[in-house]
Amino acid sequence: MQPFTTHTGNVAPLDRANVDTDQIIPKQFLKRIERTGFGQFLFFDWRFLPDGSADPAFELNQPIRQGASILLARRNFGCGSSREHAPWALDDYGFRAVIAPTFADIFFNNCFQNGMLPVKLDEADVDELFRRAAAAEAAGHPYRLTVDLRACEVRDDGGFTRSFAVDPFRRHCLLEGLDNIGLSLKHVDKIAVWEDAHGLAPLQGGEIG
Amino acid sequence: MPAPRTLLDKIWDDHLVCSPDGEQPLIYIDRHLVHEVTSAQAFEGLRVAGRRVRRPEATFATPDHNIPTTDRRLPIADPISKQQIDTLRSNCREFGVRLFDLGDADQGIVHVIGPELGITQPGMTIVCGDSHTATHGALGALAFGIGTSEVEHVLATQTLRQSKPKSFEVRVEGELHPGVTAKDLVLYLIGRLTTEGGTGYVIEYTGPCIRRLGMEERMTVCNMSIEAGARAGMIAPDQITFDYLRGRDLVPKDFDRAVAQWATLPSDAGARYDRSETFSGGDVVPQVTWGTNPAQVVGVDASVPDPASMADPSDRSSASRALEYMGLESGTPIAAIPIDRVFIGSCTNSRIEDLRAAASVVRGHTVSSRVRAMVVPGSGRVKRQAEAEGLDRVFTAAGFEWREAGCSMCLGMNPDTLAPGERCASTSNRNFEGRQGKGGRTHLVSPAMAAAAAVAGHFTDIRQWRYL
């Protein structure tokens, strides 16, 4: 998994609450059997008009937001389905981090599995970031932020600095780009102990590793 | 004397494999349910890393999301769907996982066949790459949805990294009035809790109104817990649970011994929940969603709300947007809204009792000429039982299409979809924009309400229905 340490990039503000996974990646695109290639379908129904051309009204289609790598959203981001295709699509499109006041649980977990960082900040702080983004864009340039997982901080170069909380183990895995399954298999002896204590037959052919 | 524990505490404690310093705990997974949409990449990951499925006997697969609900002896028309289903088949064969395939008598929606076959049992941890895995909590299991990477982790290790969720007691006093169903109850609760009220929690439903529910009704309630943000919803097992499970295919051979053990699961008196809310079943009337998330819901006797009356600015803008998408005006009585399609099906409401309820509404009536209506039983077993009871003939005589088991029109991933602008009375669980088809307008209701709407051509209060 690609590590996440510190990322500085342009922000795409998506001023909507309750952005659900059906909008992030509509179901007709879940038929692929690969993990890659979902970026072209991100926010498909919002991004494209019925004739297939880009909808100029959609936030992410605005020229000033091209190349953005940090998504700024409102509460309950990623609600709905467990589809990991949602973070896959965001990642493949180019986003490395999503900042919102709250996230739906399953989407939140799925981000960490893919080296993407979901950052929870207070509503008031998210409001402030939307204001700063609007000001920057009004002045003709994208808004830029640094998301620093080492220091657990979000910063801009206009004096905004806020700490965010993140589970220490998840932080460690992201910083190091660790293989989650490999890490868990270090505990395979304890898994076998649990199975034995619960009356499960030992595995055929020894342990898997 | 150990501290009193909730059902969640008991299952958590029993399944904790290890909690190493500085790491998230590992919990053991008793049952892993698999379907075609979220497993291909997981099996591929195993293959690339040279790993096997640790416990094939704990893993059960079925195709449900992507499959047509018409004649399944014909090849699947969509080549990408076909590839995904073929991939599930070859993965199950390669990794030794039991597959209830198309053509198998017991194939069906994964959250219908689990309980039906006795795969789901009290006290178990159950996961699946699908958010409505919460359904299995109705039998007193800790059951929740996971993403594809976690599917791969469970396949490889039979465990999951989890931090213990917080517990939320949702207590429902009293009882449901006639015509008001478990579906109405859970829609009402979601309306009160909001789509993120349960985030971070596992909900345990308690109280006399919940105890009165039958097993299929409990599944409907637990199924939609995710729509309130809670990954899992649980109902402690009792005699209703044990009677439901007795005799099913995969329950323990020494069933009475299992029952004695399961009977120790309910939350102890005095057990502490992180949060508790109490509701009254008698407050619930038949519900209809008007918007584009399940919490945007009102009683059938009410009207489409006015966004200007909402206190929170973000609720106001969501509601305005929703009304525009749904083609609705504030103040329109719900019972005046005409519909184009009716879908009775999905893991929320496609079991035999749902079909009986819909059939009793429909019997002797005819589907409105403006409506195209379909019934999709949740599994091969449900379909056969419904046919043995003659329910299929009640539906087809009235003008419904009677289909094969699958997720169907709950999500427009298979051929069953809404055309843009079509308005549907649906017994499914999500009314997000485009869920049933791009531009499709979904209203969530109970099976009886959907059946009545099919006949009337518009939403109508089931409590005043003329049964023939």
C-alpha cells in the first residue's frame, strides 16, 4: 500500500452534506473485477450531462479545481454502501485525502485500506476552510492545503493550522504503507489458539502465511 | 461478580483474538458471506500473494446483485455482468468456497439465504462485502458490512481489525397499530435518528414492541440500521429466534445444547449502553420517503414538507435539492402522488411474510393501468413457498410480474431499472439519487403500501384499504 506521510495539494471544495456512495460511484460501474480504473466514473451522474459531455456546473469540473488532490466536503461523507469502489474512484481520480466534519463508518474504514486519509475536523473549522477556499478562488488561484499525518495537522500558508485525531494504529500503518494482511498474519498463532479454544478443527496442511 | 454486559459486549469479548499494544484488536469472524460484486478483487489479492482461504467451511457465496431476474437458463446478456458472475464461480471453485449458484435451488439474496439456511446464528460474528449485512443481527449476531480489502483480510486470516464500536440502545415501547409494519417502524426510527445518528454505534433494539416482532420483521428492522449510520443492528435472541432456527440446514446438530448457550446472550440487567433513546410504537403510521435519503420520510397521511420550515440550513438545501430531483412540490399530500412502477423485493422485504402481506392487499384487485409492477422473491426457497401457497397466481392475476430471486431493482445494476423520471414505490432500503436507475425517483414503503399503490396508481393509506 502506498504510504501517506505529508501531502500538499490543491483543494476541491464540494459543498454538499450526505454525499452518498451511489453518487461517488454509481452501481453500474461496480461490475469491474480490477481495483483500478474507477476514476473516470467518479461522481459520474453529477459530472456528466446526458449527452456524455462534462457538466460545467459541477464543482469538480471547474477549471480551477483540475488537479485537486484534497477533497473538502460536509458532514456524513460517504454514507450508504460498503463499496470500496468509492475510495478507489476518489484515489484513481487523484484525491489523496478527504476532509469533512463526519464520515460514514464503512467508507471511513475503506479509505485507510487504500492509503487515503479521511480527516475529521470540527464543523466550524470546515466552514472556515470553505471560506478560505472561496476567497482563494475568487482571487484567481486554487486553495492549497497541507495534510500532515506525522504531526496530525492540517495547514495552509495563510495561518490556518488545526490538529486532527486519528487512531494510532491506523496512522502507523499509513505512515509506513504496511500490508495489513501480512501484519495480521504475524498473530496467526493467536488465531489458531482462538480456533482451538472454540472447538474448530485444526487447519489441514499446517498454517497459512 | 463480573460487571453486567450487553449482547454486544458478550459477542465482542468472545471473539477477541488479541489486542496487541499499539494495534487495533483482531476479532474472529464466524461466518463470511460473499457475493459477486465485492469479492473478485479480494480473491485476486489472495492469488497474487499466494494465500489460501483460511476457513472455506465458514465462507458461503451466492450471486445476487448483478443477475437478471428473468429466465436464468439463458446466458447473461451483459458481458461485464457475466464476467463478474463467472469470476465468482471460478474463484469459489479454486478456493474451495461453497457457492449457491444460479440454478441452485437455494440461491438468493445473500441476506435472505443466510438466515434461511441456518448459516446465521445467535452470538456469531458475520461479515459480507455489503452494507445490509446488518440484517443478520436480527438473530442476535454481530453482523456488518465490510469493503473488498477487508473481505480479502477475512478470507486470508478469518479475522478482522476492528475497534470496538459504541453501543446504542434503541428501545421501542408499546406496539404497532394495525396496518403499521416493521418497515414503517424502521423508516420512522431513521427519520428520527437521521442518516448519521447511528454512526460509530451498533444499535441494539429492545423493548416490548421489538419483542413482538416475528423473525422476518426483525430482519427488516436490522437491515436498515445502516441507513441510520449504524454499521450493525441487533436484536437479542429469544424463543422466536430459536423456533425460527430449529430444523434449518446448517444449525448445530445438538440444537438444544446450542439453544441453552444462546439463551445466555441477551444483555444482562443493568448493562450499560453508551447511548439510549426510547420511542413509542404507537406513534408510528405507515411511512413514505419523499426525498433522496431514507431519513427524508413522513407518514402517508402527511404532505411533502417545505424546506423553508427546516431549522438547519444544510437540511434546507438538501431538501430543496431532493424535491427538485424527485419532481415534488411542498405541500403536496403524499396520498396524491401518482406512481409509475412498483418493486416488491430486496433484502429488506422479500421474504414469505412480505409476499403474503402484499398478496392479501392485491387479491381480487388489478394493478392500475398506469403502473408496471413486479415482485421479486428473495430466494429460491421463498419463491417455491410462495408458489406452493398460490401467491404467485394472486400477483400475476392482478397484473404483477413474478420474477426469479435476486437484488433486482433495489439498485439498477442488473436489467431491472427505472427510466429517468419514473416514480417507484419500492420495498427496498435506499432512495439515493439514481439508485434504481439514473434519474429514477424512489419512494421507500412497506410491502402492503407498495401493493396498495400498485392498485391505486398512487400512494394510499393502507389502514383504509378495501381487502377483498
